[in-house]
Amino acid sequence: MLKRLVLSMLLSSVLWSACSAYASAEGAVPRANVAGISIYPYEKGVDAEFYIRYGDSGQESIGKDFIGLFINGSIIKNANVVTENNRTLLPVRIVAEHLGAQIKWDSKAQKVTIADGGQTVELFMHSTHAKVNGKKVEMTVAPKIIHRSTYVPARFVAEALRAKVDYFNGKDLSQPHMVPRLPHVMISRYPSDAKILSKEAAIDKAKKELVTAYESKFGPLVPLAANEKPGREDDKAILRDVITHLKVESENDRYYVIPVMYDFWVDKYTGDVYTFYNGLTMSINKFDPYAENALSFPG
């Protein structure tokens, strides 16, 4: 009897844990893949090899016509974004699969079908007529095969999948963007029930990690007095001042941007904190407040 009771309790515990895990997964947003990325963007007239080096050590060359692709805050490797006649075309399979949609190719009918929840999108090769849930819609450019993949206009595929799309020309920082100096497309669609950090919570998150890093290196942090100004050569006082007065300077669909010595990114969905260094080579790294060089800012 006792054994049965214990087993019953254990089983209930396992089932409860499984249900809790499932419940916590509802509305969850996977972590982004930006940690460990280095970008040396194309610069006209400079004799150098331009590239993106990914966190897994893979590398992709950047030419003068390169356009990057970010989906839900993650950079997409080898997306091969194409521009034709001032229109940006994207490989439909990459976009659909990163947004969790199912895609099928019918070679006989020369048709691509995307199933996305209750939404069905049908694309017909070399025809500007498409269907969304059986209703005919007109595309600005017909789907075409490029690099052995089906390409469609960026705005059409994003909006057909109920996602938001933004373009950044690499120069105009008033446009929504992930990183400067690199032309890119941003596509985003998050679960409707995903919890988003407020700006205040993001500042608290960054401050907590910075205080941990500061106190690990210098001892207890004493905020600057209201009338106290840090000296130019006083690194400790400068850090105390910065940490005391953190603020969100800008944001995009995935990250709040908080200037420190260089930018800190706080993930709106996971709370992860990254550093972004905008040097000759731009770099993004996960912030580790316990690292020996956590407060060693280059530049």
C-alpha cells in the first residue's frame, strides 16, 4: 500500500512537472543566436576581406551588394538575400521555416504551398497571382528560382505569414535596425502570449549584471552623489556614474539598447544581456559579469 502511494506521488510529481514545463513553454521565445558574432561590413574602396563570422565559427563573405537577414532577432546564415529592380527578394523556405511554418513543393503544378496554423499560402512559379486561404492576391514580382531556391518579395512573404518586415539601408540610423553599417532585412513574429520585458525591467537586468561585475572587480558599488562628477581618468567613478544613470536609448523588435561604455542589448523576451561593440569589426557577445575582463571595454 505504501509502495503504491509513493509511486502514485512520484507519478503525480512527474506529470505535474511535465505539465508545468509545457505550460511554461507556451508563448516562449527561443534564445537568439547572436552571441559570438563578428561583422566586418563592406566599405567601398577598402582592400580587405569583408565577412560575418558566426558563433559556431562559420564564416560568410560580404560583398558590396550584401544584405543580411534577421528573423526574430537571430541572424540567418547564408540567407542569400537578392535585390532586383529595387525589390528585395527572400528565399521563401528559409523565412517560412524560421517562423515555424510548413512548406511543400509540388513540381508537377510548379507550386509552393505554405501551411502556417490556419493560414495557407499558395505561390505559383512565374505568376504574380498567389492565393492566401484560397483568395487570389497579386504579387509585385512572380516567384523565381535563384540559387536553386524559390524567391519572393520580402514584404509579400512576411505579410502573408502575418509577420512584420523592416528594411535598413546600412546608413539611416532612424530606420529600425539590428546593427549599423550593414544593410539588412528584419522579419519578426512572436507568440501573441509571449511576455515582454518593460524598459524598466530591462534597465534593472542590465544594472544588476553590471553591479555584479563592478563589485567582483572593485568591491561595493557606491552610487555617485547628485553633485559628484567623475574625472576623465577615473574609470571606477565613470563606471559608477554610468551604472547609476542607465537608460534605454533605442530598441528594435528584439532588443532594448542601453549605452554603457559601448552598447548593451537586453533581450525583450529572454532577458539575456549582450554587449555590442561598434569598432572596425562589429562584435556581439553574451555579457558574463563574472568574467575577469567583463569591464574591460575596448575603444
